[in-house]
Amino acid sequence: GCVNADGYLDPDYPALDNVHSAVLVTNVLDMTGIQYLHHLKELTISCNGAGVITPILPDSLERLMVDAFGFTEPLQLHSPLRYFEAGYSCSWSGSLVGPFPTTLDTLIVNQGSGEPLLLPALPPSLLYLDLYCWEGIIGLNTIPPTLRTLRLDSHIPICLPLLPQMMDVVDIVGSS
């Protein structure tokens, strides 16, 4: 009942207030209207085809998992997002995301394409960082002092910045 006969979401539909989690698995992604899900906390996107390149995400979103989608422009993430994961099947050119929100505490990126991973500056709230990339990482210049877990797998040698003294887990794998 929240979508009319033309396929448009009615942003005033009362039941939308009860939608806290969504999983979108499709071949053509059209996220028009998703910003009206004002109580959406968790979103998983898996799309094997084309679609809306840079959706306007709801302001309430705390967890975002993206898999199997080709991006041509950076995703715009904002507070209160705490968890962001980009799966192995994602592909993108340039930067995956715009600036990270200051609320982000978990970042997991599996870059399987043939390009280096271009990261914006890591937020000062980051606790967990897991990066897997075939072609190296660009932009990993500073690691916030809050980081407790670093998992890194790269097939290209990477010069890491100074690591925080209070880290609990450091797991670095590489091959050439």
C-alpha cells in the first residue's frame, strides 16, 4: 500500500515509520524515495546491473552493506552511520565514498577490481578497519588513535602510517 500504481512511494504512508531494516536484491536498482524511510537503520544493497548511481540515503541509517554494484560516483555517507561494508563484488572507479561521517566506527572494504582503493581520510571515531584490495590503497595516510583492530590484505606493498599504541588486533597479509 505504500507504493502507488505508478510505482512511486508515498512518503506520508503511516507504516513507513515501522521500516527499520531493508534488503534490496535486484538486477536494476532504483532507490528513488528511499530517503523518505526516516526510521531505516540498516540497509543491504545487492544489484547485478545498472541503477541509481548515487542515491540519497536516509538520515537515520546506521549500517550500510553494499555488494555487487558498479559505482561511477562516490556514495555520500552521513551521520549517524556507524558501519559501512563494501563487498567483494563491488566495482568502482576513483573513490568509493565521499568523506566518511565522524560517527563511523567500522569500515570493511573488499576491493576486488583491478584498480587501487582510494580512501578518504579515516574518521576519528574508527575502531575496526578491514581492507582487502588487489591493487593497493591510496589515501591511507593517517590511522586514528581510536583504532583497535586492523585487518589488511593487499597484493601490492603498502607503507602504513604510524599505528596507535593501544591496538588489540593487527592482521596484515600480503602476496606478490
